Amino acid sequence: MMPERAALPVPGHAPKLDEVLAENERLRRLARSVAHDLNNILAVVTGYSELILRGLRPNDPLRGNAESIKKATEWGIALAQDVLAAVRRQPAAATPVDLNQLVANVARVLQPIVGERIEVVTRLDPALGRVNVNQGQMGQVLMNLVVNARDAMPNGGRLTLETCRAGEEVLLSVSDTGSGMDAVTRERMFEPYFTTKEPGKGTGLGLSTVYDVVTQNGGRIEVASDTGEGSTFTIYLPVYDEGPEPEETPAPAAGEATAGAGRTVLLVEDEGEVRMLIREILQMHGYEVLEARDRAHALQLGALYPGAMDLVIASVARPGPATDEVVQGVVAARPGIKVLYVSGYLEDHEEWVGHPRLGPVLQKPFTVADLTDTIARVLKGP
């Protein structure tokens, strides 16, 4: 039986409804702004990790490091998307997930997190079956439990990650040989902001997040722990009704370097690192790239460049007249040019009312395939 979620007292006067609504809107704007900046950073990391992987031989000793960077970035992307989904007031999307693969991916990057004094053991049931959950959230759950176990073993110990099948449920357990928890801590461990750590050492949101994610995904969590006896957190999730295995992403075509041959793209992106990444991807695929560092430069290139232009890729900060000003200017100077927006901003459909887009929006961060496939569709479109 899980402990009841205690309501937290709010210091000071009881806020009025208009104050609450104003504060909620302020937090929504802040979340969007932070997510926009975070998505720009993640776009650079995930893009360059992909390019590095494409340039490494399968047996290259650095390949594992690059794959770990890419996997950690994917968790960051999923976390940012969860934040945006919460701001949108939308539930996080669930997909069939292989927990064995998730644990294996986490185990690959654990040692720098837990330190050399903690032994990491994995026991994975090969007949596990998949579960229908949000993969990014479950990755965050597993990492939160790992960090919690690490903090319980400051002098070292053993961390065990285990999966097994029990009837119509899949079990994922994280066990440590650390300090364990007393009865008071066990009763309150899932309360938001409850922590036994020193000030500045923890927010008290790790286990609260674990509880929320597990229950939101139709599961439950049990904890076995006592002082000095270590702790075991066991997550129970319903088995996903298996359908056909998803098709693997096809390998890049041998002729990808010439996919954009003869095509010219005007790239309008004020974030220098993102602009360099997109330019490198496009040039790798044979496109000629004209870079515009700001709106004035883009309009100048649109009006004065002597050759043909096939596509303008424009970074979107947020919906509104200023967003389309440069695109409209380029389209006016280049009738027939196609348009693709890229954005790290939270896109709410209603915000575009009165500001119709001239092309689709590709959300940052994106993979190399996301970018090139979207460009190909836009260029082939009406």
C-alpha cells in the first residue's frame, strides 16, 4: 500500500484566482523560453553525435562513447518534450518499449555516474516482453533510482538492475546495498520536496517523479528497505499487447551525398552552432547552402543572390508577424521558393491563428534523417 500524497502547506496568504492564473501563465512562458534554448543546445549535441557516428568504423574504440552521448541526449530530448507536454497540458505519448534495451542503454553510461567503488550488475529476462510507456519518462525514472541508490552508498557497494516477467506484468527492480531507510522515511519518500539530503544536495523531487511517472503509465511501485539493509525499488507495468515488431530505420542510402545536388538552400538561423550544424548536414547531402546570420542578411541574399534558390529554412522564435517577415520578403523576391521552419519553441496551434505559416515546422532537436527527409518532402510538395 503506497503512502498517501500529503498536501504541502503554502506559506503566506491564500492567493486569489487571478493571482494563480497570472503565475501559471508566467511559468508557462518561462517553460517555453527555457525549452526553446534547451532544444537549440540539444539539437547541436544530437546532430554532431550523429555525424561523428557516421564517420566512425563499427569497431572504432570511440564508437561506444559517441553512442552513449547520443543516448544521453535522447533522454534529454525526451525530458524537454515532457516539460513541453506538461505546459501544453497534454499527456506524454506512450510507445511500446523494451525495458531490457532501456536498462542496457542506461548501464552503458552508468560508471561515470555511480563511481568506481560501486559494482553494477544487470540481470535481464530474455522473455520479458514490451510495455507501453513513454520511453523518455521511463529512462528518467531509471536514472532517478540509480542516482538515489548511488547516494545511499557513499562508501561503495553493489547496484543491481533486474527485469523479469510475472504473468501479465513486467518487473523492473533497482537494488542497492546502501544505508536503507527507516520507517519515517519510507512513509514520506514519495512526497514532493521531501528529502533527507543536506540543503543544496537534492530537490526532493526524484522519487516523487518516479511515483508519478509509474502511476501515469498504468503501473505501481513497491519498496523493500530497512536501516542498514539497503533498498529495492520494484516497478510493475502491464505487458503490452504485442503487435508486429517495428521496422528498423533503414541505413542511409549510398547516394545520399548527391541527394541535394543542384539545389540551393537559404538558411536563416541566428544561433551560430545550430546554423553550422544544419549547414554541415546539408552540404554532406550535396546542397549548396547560403547562410544568413540575421533577418537583414537573409533579405539581402534573397534579393541580390544571382542564382536560383529552391528552399528557405528559417528559424522560428515564436509565432507572430516578425517570424514571417523575413520569409515573406524572400518569397516575394523568389516566387515559387519552398519554405521550411525549424523551431525549438513550444508550438501551440492557437497561437498561429492570424499568422498562417508558409511551410511546415520541424521541431528542434531533430535527427539528421528528420531534417533531410523533411527537406525532401517539402521540395517534392506542391
